[in-house]
Amino acid sequence: MKIMNSTLVFFSFFLLPLFCLSALAETSQASDGSTILFTTMGSSTFEFDIFTLLTSRRPPSPSDEHRLTDGKSINFNGHLASPSPALISLLPNTSGIQPQDKSLLHLIYVTERDGAPTLHYDVVHGDNKGTRVQVPLLSEQQSGMSVNSMKDTPVVTNEHLVYVSTHENSGKPMASWAAVYSTELRTKATQQRLTPPGIADFSPAVSPSGNWTAVASYGEKGWSIVSKELSTDIYVFLTRDGTQRVKVVEQGGWPRWTDESTLYFHRKSDDGWISVYRAVLPKTGPVSTKTVTVQRVTPAGLHAFTPATSPNNNDFIAVATRRPESEIRHVELFDLKKNEFVELTRLLSPKSHHFNPFLSPDSSRVGYHSCRGDKTGRTNPHNLLQKLKTTSEDLSLFRFDGAFPSLSPEGDRFAFVTFTGVFVVNQDASGLRQILPNIGFGTVWDPVRRGIVYTSSDPSLNLTVPGLVGTHKINILAVNVDARNPSAAVKKLTIGGQNNAFPWPSPDGKRIVFRSDRSGTKNLYIMDAEKGEAGGLFRLTNGNWNDTIATWSPDNNWIVFASNREYIGTLLMDLYVVHPDGTGLRKVAQNLTGGVSMHPMFSPDSKRIVFTTTYAAISAEPIGNPKFNVASSEIFTVNLDGSDFMRLTHNSVEDGPPLWFPKIKATGDVAWPKRFGASCAFEDFKSQNTTVKMNKRSLMCPSQ
């Protein structure tokens, strides 16, 4: 049974507006506390490892490429460092590493273990043979939910590690939490923030001397949900304390130094191609955008971006490219003397994407990360459930391999959605069954009648035709997953309207709230759970805006939903609550205004709400990710009265939709019985701005 192919395609349509038992508790009863399940867009397919090639082998052969990372974790955004005494001091005394051994590579990189990106230091032979030494670079934060903060784009300079972290709240709505920090290597002392308060910085690069750091930043203007795909500027400041900060380039990202006054970066050119540029800073006098000389380096005719440099190397740089005849991202060298490209990875693995190149300090090696999955011998299982670390004993957080996961009232099964239909599976990942062969929007179990799952779909629903979903007829369905006769298992509950979606039953199982466009705009309605629309309708909301994705509080007092009523005709959504009789309507939290907040659900005690939101903007330069022009949402919780706003996930890609249940039985990762599906089935970006992408989504996605 194929359920995960094209998963990323499905998630890219639906997540923003809106995916062998290993550790089960012995008791079958749910313990105290609760569990939030959510999906990260494409996570199950991102089996990244870091690879390296010698730059002198032109053209390279497959035997020249070597994997540097473990083939188990998700490993990306590498940096080859010089073995300074401070770096070597981190190695255990028993490692036997000889710093003068030139066959060893000192790799600093991002690795996702326990569900959150953090930083590691590996010492490994260039051919990945022999002993490997691995050292975590940062101690865990031990307050609140900050154990899940994201660490990214590390670089080692002299005595310090410079990197991006999202552990500090920006203090402003719709503003990124990403900032650049410096930590002393020998002591792992308290992080020093180099980014000014209220500002977000990405992709740090440190000059060869270590004195200066360059970053991509939105600066004072901040990030906007309708920002163009490449709209950061480049700033430079002193590495030691972040002072003498100055903007040196407008409209530029991913800066990289070759010497103390020369930076390479990418920007979108007037002719539409993303290209690499060179910025030369004045060696004397004031430095500003007016005194910096900027020159285009790579020619039109292909996209070239995320440049990599090495100290005092004026012969070549490394870049990622997207050629017009290909939808695959590859790594190439660009000869600065001959002004020509030298292809590398396309000659080795033409159908695999390759990301974010980096060069060794002596220019002899180029590194990058790529998703090869089974092709590189990965045997680690795919997880149905991946547990993320938290500091709360009462709340467990699991990433789920499927969209809209819901837990049965008995706590024994999950229902979820993929691109190929609606499925149920046991908590231990056994017993996978398809219950609907079409895409579904949302899943939820009837709280009283055993085995009934509600979803919204249509037999003729076709996601391959752009714009079709937004105008296609979609109905609320009740599916009896235990029915002996499959032909009688599905009952259609709605009759009128073109677009009826996202059903949610009342706690007593008697009524269902759902979203419908039967009035010409999408409002909320309530109907009988068994008779459906034939038993009568109660209109809960009424207006020329879109109300959507409603869920009922377990205590039966409230219904929470997302709405653009303050921003009619846009994708901006806030959260509201209303009593089931239509009284008491109010906004949940004022600090969410101006963003996209979606997919709300109450906690089991009805006191808090979990939801997705763009409140924390983005956490990395989007072009460094696959499908980079998809805006990012993270998962937050808030009290019913709008207080105690808390971030739960930190990611550079999309998280959600979240669902909150009594604590599940799993105490750790739960793996599928076997690996299946395409492990690297994801698309790269399309060259267009975010606004166009989001408008296209609004046509296709029934959640708007």
C-alpha cells in the first residue's frame, strides 16, 4: 500500500493555510497529562546527509564523493573548520585525534535529533573511513520550551562558535526570532547575542581574520508575509560584540567573505535570474551602501545562489544552481578567471537535489547536503511518531507522519490524511488501512459512536488541476472504519453548498460544526451528527468574510475558529471563539493580528488552545530550504483568555496542523514496521514571489 508518495506536494497545498514498535508504555490506560500531534511539511522525506568532493577532480566521478555524516540523522548546513586549539579542546581525551593529521576533516553542522535542529562537531576522515568522533556543541537550554529552539548555519572562528538561534522571543508580532549568537568554544559560556533587540539576522559569515561578521537581515523594516522571495539586506558588524553594525548591500542574502573587504552574495536580478554578486567594501573611510562597490558575477540564463567562498581564494566559488532545463538544484563551481561554470553534482546524482555548498579553508574540498535516502544505504526506519523534547512533564509533543492526525476516543488508533487518501493505523504503527481513497480535509473521531471518523472530501476530487480544489464540491463525510461492508461505510452528511469542510463533533456526539460556502462566503454551521444536513442547520456565523476550521471545546462551552473578518479578501486570519448558540463572539488574542493563525484546537481541559501561526515569521533564509517560497508557520499555545502565549516548535519549514489529546501511550519514537515510500520525494522552488504563491494557494485550498 502506497500512502506517502507525493506527500510534500499535498502538504505544500494545505499546511500553511490550513503530515516495529519502539517505546510504548506497558499500561493501556492513558497517563496524566496530554499530547499534541503535528506534522512538519516534508519532514519524513528530508533524509539529508552531508557529502564532500575534491575541487581538483574535474569532472568528478561517483567514487570521488564521500558522505561525511552518520546516515541516520537529518544533517545539513555544514562548515569545514580549521582545527584551532579551542576546537580541538572539545574532543574527549580518549579520541586519539592528532590535530596535525591533514587527512581529517573538522565538520561543524546542523543535525536534527530528538526533533529539533542543533549543532554538532564531527572529526572524520575525508573518505568517511576509520574512527568518527562526534561532539554536541551546545548544552541544552533548560527553561520553558526552549529545548526545541532551532540552531542553524554555524561557523567557527578563533575561539568562538557563531550561529543562529531562535530561543529568544522577538517581542513583536510577525517578527522572526532568529538572531546571531557567539559562544566561547572552550567553556561553552553563556551565549552572547550579536543581533540587536527586535531585529532578525540569518546566514552569518565571519571574515578570515574573525573580526567581522556579515548577515542577511530584514533590518528595521522586518519580515512581511507578502515579502518577495529574496528581500533581505546585508549588514556587517564586529564579531566580538555586534557593534559598528552597518548596512553594506541592499537586496542581498547569503553573504560569504573571501577577504576582509570582499563579500559574495546572491540577489534576484532585474532580468529575473537569481545571481551571485560581489561586494567590495572600502578599506578606508566610511562604509555604507553608497561606498560599497557591487558587481554581478554569474551570468543570466540560470539561477545561481547560496555562494560559498574560502579565504583569499580569488579563483573560484561554489554555488547552487537551477538550470532552465531542470527542476533539480545542483552544486557547481564558478571559475572567476574564465567566468564559466564547472558542473559537479549533476554528473554524480542527476536526480537528487543538492543544497547550500561550502568550501574547506584550503579550497581543496566542496561540501553540500543532499537527500539520497535508500541510495546511500539508510536503513533506519521511518517514524510514524517522533517525540520532541520538552521540559514539561504534563505535555508530550510528537511529530506525526501524516496530516490532520486524530486520536480515537479509546486511544488505540489514529486517523490521518495523505495525498493518496484517508487512513487509520494502530498506535504501535501496525494495522494500517485506507478508509477513503480520496484526499480528505481534516479527520476527527466521533466521541460516542465507536469507529466513526469525520472528514470532508469528494470522490472526484482532483488535486492535479491548479485552481480546482477551491471551486470543487466537497462534502462532510462520516466513515465507519469498522464496517464489514466497505460500500456502506461512507455516509454523506451535507447536501447544499459547494465547499463543506473541516467537520468537528460536539463532546456529546450529537452535533457537528463545519465550514460551508452555501451563502456565497464561507461561514460556520451546525448540523445533526447522525442525520446530517437533512436534520436541519443552525447558522453559527454570518458575514461576507471567511470563517473556517472550527473545533469544539471538550467542556461544550466554546467553539474556536479562524477568520479573516478583519482583513476581508486577504489570507490574514485571526482566532475567535463563540458559544455554540452564537453568543459571546470575541477574538482570542490581539497580538496575533496581522498574521495567519489557523488550525485551532482546545486542550483536553478546555483551558488552552493550540494553533499554527506566522507570529514568529521565518527562522532561516528561505532559499536555503526546498520549496523556499512557501511561508512558514509554527505551533503555539495560548490560554482561552489570550494570556500565556507560548511557542512549541522551531523550524525553518512548515509545522502544523496540530491536534491536542489526552496523553498517548507512546513514550518515545514509534517506527513504521518497514521503510516505504520515496524518502526524497520533494520539489524545489518555483521562481516567483511569495505573494503570487500564496494567492495561488488561496484558489486551491478549501481552508480559505
